[in-house]
Amino acid sequence: MIVRSSKFLLLFLAATMLGAGLFALVAVWQLSRGPISLSFLTPYVEDALSGGTDDVQVRLHDTVVTWAGIERTLDLRAVGLEILDVDGVVGASVPELSVQLSLRALFRGLIAPTGLELFGPRLRVVRTPEGEVFVGIGAVSASEQPAGEGMDLIGRLLDEPDLDSSTGYLRRISVASALIDFEDRQTGRSWTAQRADIALRRDESGIQADGTIVIDAGGNFARFEVSGLLNAITQSVELGVSFDNLQPADLAPLDQRLTPLERFKLPMSGTLALSLSASLAIEDVNFDLLGGAGEISAPEYYKAPLPVTQATLRGRATETLTKLVIDEASLDLGGPVVRLSGDVSRQGDALEIKLDTQVEAVPVNRLAKLWPPDVGVNARSWITQNIDAGVVDLATLSLSATTNLDDIEAIKLRDAVGEIAISGATIHYLRPMPPVQQVSGKGRFDGKDLVIEVGEGGIGETRVTDGIVVITDLTGSAPIETLRIDATIAGPVREALALLDEEPLNFISPFGIDPAQTSGRHTTDVVLQFPLLNALSFEEVDVAAAARLENVVAPAGVFGANITQGNFDLSLNKKNLIAKGEGALSGIPMKVTWTENFTDETALRTRYEVQTVLDDGARETLGLAADPVLTGPVGVGLTYEIGTDGAEKGAADLNLADATLALLDFGWQKPVGVPGTATVEIAGRDGTLSEISKFVVTAPGLSAEGRATLVGSAEGPTVSEVDLSRLVLGETDVALRVAFDDDGVPDIVVGGGNLDLRLLVQEAFAEGDGKPPAMRIRVDDDNPVRNVHLGEETILQNPTGRLAHNGEDWSDIDLLGSLSNAGSIDLQLRTVNGQREVSFNSDDGGGILRALDWIKTIEGGDLKVIGTFVDRADEEVLVGQLDLKDFKLNESSIFVRILSLASFSGISDAVAGTGVTMRRAEIPFEVTDAEVIFGDSKARGAGVGIIGAGRIDRATEQIELKGEVALADVINSILRNIPLIELLVGDGIIAVGYSVNGALDDPNVSVNPLTAFVPGVFRRAFDGFGDGEGVDEGSTEQPTQPPGSE
């Protein structure tokens, strides 16, 4: 029994399976031929979709089952779905609808969908003026009520499950290839998504949404991946949107509010996360965007679009879109990278802005393209034109500002700070001067000024060791920005001077200094300040520098002298230059202060202040040697000034305490250690000294004050006139005027009180080859000299006249006066036909000879000397004759000694008394370089006649003299009257020969008695004088010849 039952069951199952298989085969064969109509289900499906409401009716053309592929297998679809309003008018239609039915509902006798999928529908999302939002099916019309409004599928998904309702089992709705119309009746704006594939599914939290929306943006289709959640409790929406390769500019035509996107022509990818209220009001937005290569337009700033390599933007909009937070934004401009972060908050119509920006790796030569032309016009113009090469490694800016929605461009900057780092830049700080190269530094911006601290840079070998560049008034509060450069530079002096000599400064060349010939090191603090103008003139530039110069060598410096070992502190600005320090000028150590004014605000252009000590070598170097008058070190303090009108003046104070000052010709000397001072004031014009306006020399026994006039020459200024208003030197107290002619010969006018020439007179009569220089001397007629000291006891009183020397000889003398210990003098010297003739007259010949310290044994007498200077061989010889009348020989005279030795009676008695009175003496003479020769000389008195000849050696002061002495007594007179004796001995009977040899001041005198009867001696001794006394001048008798003349 059991076996038969089992066989029956197996046969039944096999038959059933065979039938099912046959049914499946038939079904597959039918489905392969196309959908299979299940029209009997249509009413049930229509009722399920209508949801039991009277407002909306759903009508289907057919219900079919179709094969939808491996993934979907069998699919129940409603074809030709139409939605009718209460009037039976079709308001919306769906080409095809896939329906998933609930088996659970089927067991309960309900046709209830659990999922719906609409193919190719036109959906409508509407926000009403009241803020309510619904999703419906149908076309958009501005006048009609939304079709299918009663078919609120989203609302039904949100409803709690209702097992008794045909829509209570709905869990999923999706659309494929849908056209979605978005209508915002609050703003009056609408737009359409050309294709949408969206799936909505209900879970415990609400409705989950995933899908894809494609928007036609001007022929370019933008694809958005969408996911979201409609909260079942709060009805709020969390929406996520992602996209790829989106051109923002393509979205601009969709809505007027999207017009700014026209500026962005670059592909964008990214995600958006939005939080919406139940009324679909956006409350929060998070965004993370990445842009590719393209360009961004900002026509208000740039004429041409900015090329962009990459862009990023990450941030969020919160607090109902009243606050925008940018976490990170970047713009790669093909090398330079701009980064930005910050936030914007809205309070009413006011916006609070806080931004942090950062720029990286910007080549300086690209600043002109990146810096908007209308932003900071002056600063941009100066920087882009004067800074090239190099890189802005990093620039940051943090700012806070406010603006108003009514005028969003009217931004009020409240606070701004920033930093900048630059390297390898070339800065033209003042064209056309050489630029500073390889500049690096870091800067900061405080909201008003940009301050850049320069770390390095240089010009040639000159390096910037420290520096600050300040651009002020960048906020626009001032009409023009100002740039200020404070820098410390160090390097060779030649480069520093070369910079100062560049256009437009030109500070150095006017002083005759060649920077290339200088050496040394400098450290300089430089300040440049000027407005940032396109057409900048030098008058608008403020320049200042303070330098320390060390070991300076310059070929021409102060007074044009060479400078070595110079160490100076120098300050310079547009008004003046001041250099102060010490160095060697032409090898002479000096302390120098040099001031040079460059403006006409003061009458002073140049001022030198020099302190130094000039020894003998230094004075010789400067052409001021004064040996032997001045020897030893002299302290000098000199001030020299040049006016803007070319007038020059100077003053020097000399300390003579450590020097020897000697005027030996006047018997005065100041030794070392004795105080002495001198002051000199000079004046000139246009580089040429014209006068020593005042000089004063003071020392014990010396006081001199006067002035001098100078004239220019190829060798420099020379003295043309000296006026000593007073010279006190020992016993000298006179006034002198010295004028030099074109040949440099002085014309000396002497006036005033006393003149001490004792030493000069001694030197004049001393042996030597020296000759006085050419000069002319004249006694001032208006202020005559009272006394001229010629010897210890000899004073020339009230002299008048003149003297002239031509450099070789005295050529003109006319001198009158009287001696304090002698009589008057009259000295005349004339040059006639190239030959000098001299005459001298005095009424006290003995006094003159004694005053000259020549002969002290003659008293009184009228003296007359005449002579002529004649050329003989290689020397000039003075040939002349001395005549002396009515004089007396005192007892120490050589001739009186001769008479004493001769033992002439009467004469010896006279000698023993007051001397011998002589009526006349005639002495012809010749003066050569080696000796004085006395020729046929004779003298006679009342009782004696003397003849003789001889010579004096000028070098050894040895005398040789021979002659005869004859007495004019009664014996000789008687004997002359005896014819026989007269015939035998002629006109001389009793006479004595003599000779004088030896030193001039104490010679040996001898007498020869054998010459007592000498023929012709009487005539030679007593005749032939110029007044015709005695024998005839035509006598053939010859005088005794000088020694050695035979």
C-alpha cells in the first residue's frame, strides 16, 4: 500500500514538474516574442496607483509582463499611464511604469505595489510661495495648478505602512531617463534637468535617494551624481552632489544667479553636501572642488583672462547660508600658487570678511601680469618697472573688512597683516644708477605699510648687510604711496664713490676725484625716499647716507691733495656732504672736516677744517718751506670756505711753540719751547686766491701784522703785494709795503720808526759769493723812517731815497741822510750806457770810515768817492778814486807810526800831541773779487807829504803797502834853492821810504833811512792834487809802483 502511494506521489510530482516546465518553456517562448499582456490586472493596478483618492485617477493602457534581462528577470509594467484630474482631463502621463507587487498584500486580496520605476517621465519639483515643496508628474505651467499634485509619491513613501491601503506597501520609487522641471515660485526662477536617473527608497530614517542628473548647459551636458536623505521626522534633506569635468561657465545660462560662473572656464570636479529644511531652504553647504587647466576672467582687474593650471576650493556655508567658511582654496597660475582661507559672515545687509591668503613661487617678472593694473596703481607701476628677476617665494595676507550688500565693492579694510619672502631680485632703486642684484629678504604688511627686511644683495663687490624697504600708505588713505629704503652696505670705497658719481647724483666728479683711482673699505647706511610716481624727478627723491670709510687712498681730495691712510665718517644728503676724520694728505697726517653744501639755501658752498702739524718735510712737500726762517713742527688749524658766488676765504691759526723761528739777519730768534702764534686770513674767487687779507705773527720780541695781494699763474697763486702795517722785531719798528712786478722783482717801501740793519750791514761787507735778489727799496716819503741802525754806534738818521738791485748788481742808488756818529751822506749810483757809476759824499769822512768799521784813525774831513764798474776778464772791477779833505790822522794811524819811526823833528812832536792834520788825500783804487789795489795814492798836510801804493788781500785781510814820506820843512826848502843840489837830486832831498805788511788790523811798519835823499820825492808828495797846488800835473815823474808791479 505504501509502495503504491509513493509511486503515485512520484508520478504526480513528475507530471507537475513536466507541466511547469512545459509552461515555463511556453512562457519563455512567449516572452521572447515580446511582453505578455495581463490586461486583467489593469484595473487592480490602476486602483493601487490612485491610492483610493477621488482627486486623481490613474488610467493605464495595458499591464504587461516582460523579460527585462538577467538582472531584472520578469518585470510587471504598466504601459501608457495617464493621470486624470477630477474633470477627467489628462494632466500628466508616463510612457511606462515598472511595478513590484507585494505578495503579502496579494494574500490579503490587495494589489499593492512595493516599488515603482518610471521610465522617461517628466517630473516636477515645485516650491510654493508658502515654502511647501512637492514632487509631481507633469509639465510645467505658470498658470495651472501642478498636474498630479494629488499623486504625492514622496509623501506616500514617508507615510507609515498601511496594510489596508494599496499604497501602504510602497517602499521604493525610481525614475529612469526622466525630465525634471524645477520651479521656485518664491523667486520666480525655474530650470530643467534634461535627464535624471533617481532611486528613492524608504527605511527607518526616511527616504534615501541616489541618482544621476544631467543638465544641458549650452550644448554641453553636465552630469551630477546625487545622493541624499529626506528625514522622516524633521522632513529636512541631506543632499550630496558630485560631479566631474564640469565647466562652471556652462551653467551660467541656466539661471541669472549663476552668471558669475561665466568667469570660470576650466573643468571642475568635486562634491557638494547640502542640508535643506523641510521647505527646501538651504541651511548648510559643504563643498570640495578641484579645477583643471583653463582660465579665469576678472575684467575689472585684468584685461586678459588669467591662465590657470589647477584650482581647488574646500569649505562650507553655514548658519542658513549667512556664513561662508573657506577652509582651503588654491589657484595654480602655471608656477605661482595662490592659496586662500577665511570666512564671510552676514548680519543683515552687512558682511564681515576675514581672509588669509598665501602666494607661492611668483617670478618677479610676472608681477606685471598678476598684479591688477588698477590696484595700487603707483606702487604697482614702480615695483613692476624697477624690480625684475628673482622670485617671490612666499607672500601672505590676513585681513578683516566690512562691506554692504547694497554696494559690495565698497569694502572698508579694518585690519590687514601680511608677510612676504623674496629672493634673487634685481632692484632699480634710483634709475639710471646701477641696480642692487641678488636681493633676498622678508617683509611684513601691517595694514598700512609694507616693510621688507633685506637679508642680502649687492652691487658688484658692495654687499647689502642689512636693509629695510618700506612702502607706505598702501591703504589709499594718501593720494600717493611712498617708498623708503634704509640699507647698510659695505664694500670697496671706489664702488661707493662711483655710485655717488652716477646720474642723477653726480656728487664726486666736481671735486676732481676719480673713483677708479681710489681704494679702501666702507660701511654705509643709506636712506632713499620718494613717492611712487611714473615720472619721478630727482627733486622728488630724498637721499641720505652715513658712511665709515677706512684705509682710504684717493689721488685728489681736500685741496686737491692725495689722500692716504684715510679714516673718515661721511654723511650725505641732498643738502650737503660732511666728511670728518683723519688721514695723510700728500703724506702729511691731518684731521679733516669737509662740508659741501648742494643747495642755494646758504651762501656757503664748501668748508674745510684741517688740523695738522707741519714739520720741515711737510712744508717742503706743500711748497711752504721757510728754512732757515722757520724750522721744526708747527701746529696748524685751518678753516677754508667757498661761497656759492665763487668767493673764497680761509683762516689759519699756527702754534709756533715747538718750532724755531729765526730772523738772523735782524738778530732775532725764537727757540723751541718759547710761545709763538700766527694767524693768516686769505681770500679769493673761483679757485684762485687773490689776497692774504690779514696775517699776524706774535712771539717774544716779534710782532707783525699785515696783508698781501695774490695773482694767479700757471704754477699757482703768487704774491704780488705785501703790506706790513707794522713790524716790530727787536729794535725794528717799521711799516713795509712790498709790490712785485711781472718779473717777480719786489718794490719795497719802508716807513715808520726804527730799522735795525746791523747784521745785514755786517753780512753785506763780509766775504762771500752770495748775492741779494733783485729788488727795489724806497723810503716812504709820507711816513719816513727816523732811524736805521747800521752798527753798534752807527745810526742813519732821517734817510731818504731809493736803492735798486737787478739780481746781479746794485743798479740804481739815490740815498741821503746823516749818521748819528758821523756827518751827512749822499750815495749815488747810476747805470749809464750799460756801465755803473758810483759817487759818495760826506762831510765827515773819518766818521763814515769809522762807522763802516774800516778805518778808525781818521777824524773829520770832506769825503768824496767816485768810481766806475768795468768788466775785466771774467770779473767786474770797481775803478775809482777816494778824495778826502781837511782831516786829521790820530796817533794810532799807520802813517803817524811811519812818521814817528822816521824821527822827523816837528812831526814827532805833532804825533805826540793830537795827531797830524792833513789837508788832502787822493787814493786811486781798484776793487776786484780777490783784492783792493791802491795805485798812485798821496796825501799832504801842512808839514808832510805821503805817497804810496799797495794792495789788500780780501780773503786773508793781509796788507802790502810801500811809499815815501817827505817833510815840507825849512831844510828842504833851502836845499832846493841851491842850484847844484837841485840839479843833483831834483825836487826832493830829505824823504823816508816805508813799507807796511801783515794783518790789516795790526800790520808791521818799517822805515828805510837810506832813502833820505830821494830825487823827485817832494814833487810827487806835494804836487799834482786836483786843486792845482804844487808841481805841475804834466810832470813826467812817476809815483812809486804798487808792490809786485815790477
